[in-house]
Amino acid sequence: EKLVKPYYYIFSDHELDRDVFKIFPKNRHIFLNLKTKDNTSVDFWLISKMDNHIISNSTYSWWGAYLSANKNKQVIMPKITINEKEGYWNHKIYNVSKWQLI
């Protein structure tokens, strides 16, 4: 199902290259820098309040999407596996039915 005129909230604890923002519609996105550790519980709460999610390979974003109250949420997550040395992520373990793998 396609979303009509979605607004993108980009949560990241990394500085993003300005070119990244070119993929989002002009005036339809906001970047929220999670580098400051002062508001982690507020940041997490905000993530969980989003209707739909495009998540990274992190359990932080996974839990935010999982705890969203929207029963019809669309979640897109990476179909990758990362070994334990780099931080463990396995899409087979973390995939929830109806979540889309890319």
C-alpha cells in the first residue's frame, strides 16, 4: 500500500551526508540527531509513536517499530546479517510477519 504524501522523521546518531536528503521530498522530512544521550527515552518514545517505519539494522529502531501502537503499520527493514564482531543482526531472527525485507 502506498502512503499519500508521507512526512519523514529521520532518527540517527550519525552525521548524514547532505546528499542523503535529496532522496526525500523537499519540505517533507526532518532530521533528529540522536547523538546527545540526554533524551534517549524521549527519542525512543518518539520513534514508537510513528505510524510506519523504515528501520536500520539496530535493535533500538527495531523495538521502536515493534512497540508502535499502529496495528496496520508498514515496517521496512534490512535483509542482512552482521556477525558478532560488528554487532549482531540477523534478519531471520528479528523479522516480524508482515514486515518487509529489502
